[in-house]
Amino acid sequence: MRILIIGGGIAGTAAALALDKAGAQVSVHEAHPDSGADIGAFLTLASNGMLALAQFGAAEAVARAGFELTAMRLTGDTGSVVSTVPLGETGDPLRRFRCLRRAELCAVLREEAVRRGIDVRHGQRFVTATEDEAGVTAGFADGSTARGDLLLGADGIHSVVRPLTDPEATRPRYAGQRVFYGYTTEATPPNEPGRIEMLRGSTAAMGYAVSPGGETFWFARVSAEELSDAEIAETTPARWRERLLPLLRPDATPAADIVAATDGRLMVTNARDLSTVTRWRTERMLLIGDAAHAASPATGQGASMALEDAVVLAKSLRDAPDTRSALERYERLRRPRVERNIVDSARLTPRRAPSRLQRTLEGYRAKWKSRTGAPAPSSASAATSDGELARQLDWDTPLTADSPAVQGS
């Protein structure tokens, strides 16, 4: 089977690696001339994401690129410690949480894809696709085309593929918070190796972790009006620092000192999500990753969910009798889990009411039933055990037609 993957970010490159292992002939088509990674933001990969990476042989390389996190401490605005809890499965070094820049994760996956001989093409901006009984043809802005049996839209929250699978899909929406990211080697906040600090401030939430080399990675979430693209592009890091500091100064935490010690390595984005996408697929096209189920970043599960997508899709195509059955199986298994993550992220984003999201999901389920004649994937019938997720991701465990879905993140 020849599979065209639109998007060379985390979801697209991970899917390429998993599908290559499953025996598919894969090509990745990335719009950016060099890499599809953004330049500044960092992320944490949870144990489930590391488990997914292990299934297609990329966990060790990713572990080397990042630093491990084994505990989380929550501190209130008065400076008092609320709680300290372990993170993930600390017994296995390759299952521990990892912190790294998004660009570093993309680079590791891309290097692994190239090493395995996967066709990765940069500078190919996807424009459209047409399907017929024999396959699907992708068209690019430079006039070139590519032909395959299946096309994956792994092109992120602003997906160009999405309108082809679901012309009525809602646009990404502002989730109610601005997210600041920064790095500094000048700050000396309280820290212990492997511990991420979460600061629950009076007007902003902040998190930070200090790398083994002494670099502080930090983020801050602020509830405020949406920023325009022009404002994001034209405002200097120094100006963002000046706007953020007054929100942090009143609290008895190290947040303000960390931001004050940050020079030019500071950026801000609007947190966005997708309420739901009714149609993930057609006969020969499928959305994965943020193109299908982008959540606001509050749960920190976006990258890990995309990595899970890659494994479950590859196993579905490997184990199902035909492509249609494989795509149906994939969607049945993935929808409850990723939609639960969207709702959970909304709960942690004060200006995005989870009840509204819940109503949107209920509306989707009604549409699903009218379109297919079958009940939509429902969290009520989903398995909740970590063991079932492990079986679903385990490469050597077949995905059968009656494999239960998994809820929650």
C-alpha cells in the first residue's frame, strides 16, 4: 500500500515511521522548505507517548534528546507547597516523561525517517486532492502531484486536508488563554533534578523545569483576549516580558524572577482547539493528530496523542482485512480517548466551558448515528484501564475487530 502523508511534523513523521514498520510504502510531503517544526515552544512527552515511540523504535533517540521528569510539585500563590506527586512510570527509563523542544522532537523523528529510507519531501505545499476507485491524487502548489492508495492529513490544527474530509468542519477557535514560552540560563529557581514545578498564581499559571545543563524551560498561561497575528509577529520579546511581569509580581513564587531573567528567548501563542470534527475520513483520506482532534495545551497530551495515533493506525491497517475496515477500526478506537482529552483540557482552561464542549460532542454523536446508522464512539462504553491502552499500543498484540476503546489521558 502506498500512503501519502501531508505534513512532516510530529504526527506525520511518527505515522511514517509506524506505517513503514507495518510494511507500507510511505512518502511525507511537508510545506516548509526545511522542517515543519515551530522554532520556540517546548513540550513534555508523557509515559503513553514514550510507549508509543518504543513501538516503532524511536524512544531511545527521543530520550537522548530530552531530559527526564519523574515528579511534579504544585505551589500556590502564597509560596506554600500544595502537593508533590510522581509522574508516569518511573521504573522504566524509556517510559519516563521527557521534556524537550518541539523542534528537537521533530528533528529526531525526521532523522530516523531518513535513516530508514523513508521519502521525506520538503517545500511541497498541499493544495488539494482527488479520489477515484483506484486511489487518491494529491496536488501541490508547485504544480506537482503524487499518487497513492491512501492520503493522511497530518497538517495540524490549521489543516488544509480537513475541508476535504469534512466541508462543514468548524474552524479552530481561541481557547481563552495566551501561552508564553521562554528559556533562560540566568535564573536560579528552586528545583530538583527530574521535577517539574507548577505554580498556581493569582492571575496566571506557570510551569518550569530545569535541565541538567542548568537551562530553565518555562511556560505561563494567561486568560485574556485573543492576540492578532500582527500583534504576535510585531511585539518584541522584551515587550512581552514587560506585559507578563506585572501579572506575576504579586505572587510569592519564583515566576517573576524567572521571566525577568529571560532575554530574547520568549514567545507567545494563542491557545486554540477544535470542538470536534464530524468526519475524520473519506474512502481514501484520513485526518490524524491535531488535524483531527486538537486540544488546548493544558493537559500537555497533544504530542503523545499524535504518537498514539501513529501506532494505532499502523496496526489497524496491518491487522484489518481491508482499508475501509482499518479506518473504521482506527476511528472507533481513537475518538473516545482524544475527545476526552479535549474536554479535560477545557476543564483546565478557565475561559473554555467544558459543558459547551460536551454539548458539541453530543451533537457530533447524533450526526454520526444519522450518517452511519451505528452508535458513535461513546466514553460510556470505553475501557479505562492503562492495561488496555498498553495492549492497544503493543506492536505484537493484534488489533481485533472487538478491541475495546480507551478513554482518558
